[in-house]
Amino acid sequence: MTGPGPGPGAGSRVDLDSERMGRDLVALVLTVVELLRQLMERQAIRRVEQGDLSDEQVEEIGTTLMLLDQRMTELCDQHGVRPEDLNLDLGPLGTLLPRD
């Protein structure tokens, strides 16, 4: 005895859920990368302010940070993630990333 099969659109629901899970996973990975990028940026600023870097090193750090920021923007665009989506709300602790 066989029961009725899945109704119309049942397969597309699974596909939509897997697509959503994929986007959520991409957003989570990009959030971690953005958090690390911002930590690196803060550390670089501290080093520059300490004055123990050569002009060449300061320029290299600036260029690297600019390229990282551009790449993050590109990755967000490619995956349909808005930069503000990367700032997770941690409830009473506030947000994961500082708000600019």
C-alpha cells in the first residue's frame, strides 16, 4: 500500500532550504573573516600610532587593509550578503562588530 507522494513544490522547498542554509553558512564565514579583518586593522593602527614602523611598512599596511576591505565588499556582493548582515546581534552584549 503506497500513500500519496509528495505534493507539488515539495522538492523546491528542500532546494530553497538548502539554498538558505548555504547563504547562512557563507554569511557566517564572511562574518568571521570580517571580524578578523577589523582586528587586524585595529592592531595595524596601534602599530602605526606607536611610530615603530618605517614609512614603507605603513604604506604597505595601508594598501593591504584597503585591498582586504575591497575584497570583502566583492565577496559580499558575489554572495548576496549585505555588510550590515555580518554584524550579529548578541542580545544584551550588543553587536559582534562595532557599529561605524
